[in-house]
Amino acid sequence: MTLVYTRRLSDDVSHSILGYHGVGYITNMQPYIVRTDKDNENTQTIGLEIEVSRGNKPITQNMIDKIMEMFPYCQLSSDVSIPGAHTFEMQTAPMTYNAYLESGFKEMLQYLRDHDFKASAVTDFDTGRGCGGHIHISKGDKWEDVVALMAMFLDQNKEIVQIICRRPFTDYAYNNLRDLHKSVKRYSLTGVKEYMMSHTYEHAAMLNLQHNKTIEFRLPIGTINFDTKMAHIEFITNLYKCCEDVIKGNARIDRLTINKVCQDGQYLPKLMRELCISCSKKLVVYDNELKKRTKQLQADKLKLVKILSDLQYELGTTCDNEIRQGSINTISNRFTEITTAETTEQLIIYIKRMKDADTISDGLEEYSRNHNNNISKYYIQLKNYINNVNVNDIYYDVIEEI
């Protein structure tokens, strides 16, 4: 293939880090569209925003010159959202998928990795919860209907989509339909479209519609791993094409599945296979850890029941008028909850309820400060047990682990 372009962005942009979203921000680069001789004027174009940092190491002018030499279809700008002094955001010209493969993009990303650049706020090239790798795709015919169907698909498949993108929904990339009524979200394309078009001002939505010529997909994690970046490009462009086919009547909506969207491409199917293998291995680890922690929790429950039982017995036999009936009822209720919990989830809820409370019993709290007897002894044991028992990590965040 041969690259075809109006003119290279580097012809008009100096080899330096420009001010915030400098000369030709990604949605205003039409004169710089890059295609190959296999593309036509209607081929969808993609623009990328890539935030990178060298940590404590300076970015030299020679590095900037080399980046622009290897990949002259971009500009480098400062961005206040990137922490640190040695950072920039790369904004590419609108390019076709084929152009990314042929333009030196892969070699340029490898150069960044070889010279200690990392995606901003990401500790490894494909992990972490740092910056987004924003992908702009050009709007086609009936794009309003297409983007509404895209939003419905992303919402209905949000668990696997977050795993593919290696980043959960955040305040910088939230689910477009999070505030929409569930029935409309599931069944009414017209209702979703009306909602989406009335919320085009929401810049931080996962699908940002503020731009005149592009749809910005903000969810994928920032990465300078070429294979992962191309897989994310394939995912959003495949999704757009599949939704467009449905809207134009060329495909059935019941065939719009995650497998359909992810089956085409050079990099996305490979990513999906790797994710399946990784998920299988980690779910085995997760399952084993869950069994171990559940067994420990049951042992902890027996200790708790023994303490509550001893305390309840002492409260039932005491003639001390300083113990209010409310204290007896409180301990009895806690004992009943713990002993009758039918599931691990219920048991955790009841223990956490005691753990998160300021005091287990106001009456017993005051009583134990003024007396030294078995009631005080068992209440102090109960407090110490509740403070030390570990229930917060009984369940892992599976999406984060995977």
C-alpha cells in the first residue's frame, strides 16, 4: 500500500510541544487526512489522543524530532490533566485504519517504549486505571441513530466492554445511559436517541458527541502498546459498522452480539483470546481464594457466636439495674442475625453492620467503662473481635483483577 495524504501535519506544525490542544486539534484536521491507495474518500477515519510521560526524565528536542520524523502525522501538545513536568499529549491527524498500519505508527510507539515513555498514570503498558486512550471516529450517515444503538450495546455489554478496554467507567468516561430508565435503555432506540441528542454537551461521557465531525470513544485505557491500541481501534470501528448495518437494514439487531463485534480484525480477536485465557486462569485463582476466605469467615463466625452467646447469657442473668433493656435487645438481635444468616453474603452484611457502627451498644459502651465484670469482659472481647475481623476483601473485584 502507498500512503496518500493532502499534506503532512508536520509540514505546518513545529517540532515542539505546543500549548494545550494547539494548532490543529484532532477534530479540526480535515486538510491532513491520511489514507492509503486502497482507501476511498468515504473510508472511515480515526484520530487518536495519546497521553504519555517520561516520569522524572526530561523530554529532549532530539526525541521530539525523532518522533515527528518517524510519524509526521501528529502534533504534540501540553495537557494540564497529565501529571508531571515531562509529558505531552499526542494528537494524530485523521487516518484510515490502513494508514495506521503503513505510516510508521507502530515503530514510533516502540520508540516511545524504548526510551522510557509510558502512558500517563499507567504503571504498565496495558494495566492500571490511569488516563484514557481517546479514539475519534468520523461520523457517517444516520450517525445519530448509529450512536444511540452503540450506546445501548455498550450499556448492555458493559462488563465485558470494560474488560476489553482495560478500564472501568470513571468520571472521565462514564456510561452515557447511566441516568436513563432501564426499560427505555433496553427496548426503545427512539427513546435512547432522543436522550443522547439532548445530552450532547456531556464532554466526559464514554461516547462524547460534542465534536462536529467525530464521535469520541473515551473508555479505552491509555496505552502505547501497538497491538492493544489497534485492538481498541478495531473494537470501536467494528461496533460502529455493525450498528450502522443494523440501522440501514443490512443486518438483524438480534445478531448484534459481542462475538459479532469482536470477530473481525488483525488484533481484536487475538486480544479476546488472550483475555479468555487470562480470565480462566485468574478465575481459578479467584475461586480458590474465595473458598479459603469463606472457610476462614465460617471459623470467625463461630468465635463471634461464642462471644455473643456468653454476653447474652450474662445480660440475661444479671440483676444490675444499670443495664438497660435496650442493650439486652441489641445483643439478642445481633446474635439472631449472625446465627440465622443463610448465605455468606448475609453474614458479611451483618458483621460489617457492626463493624461500621460507631458503637455496638451505647448502653454497654457506657457500662463497660464503669464496671469490671463478665459483662464488661465479653463486651470488650466483642469490640476487639469486630475491630480485627477481616470481611472487606472476602470478595475480589473480579473485573479489576482480570
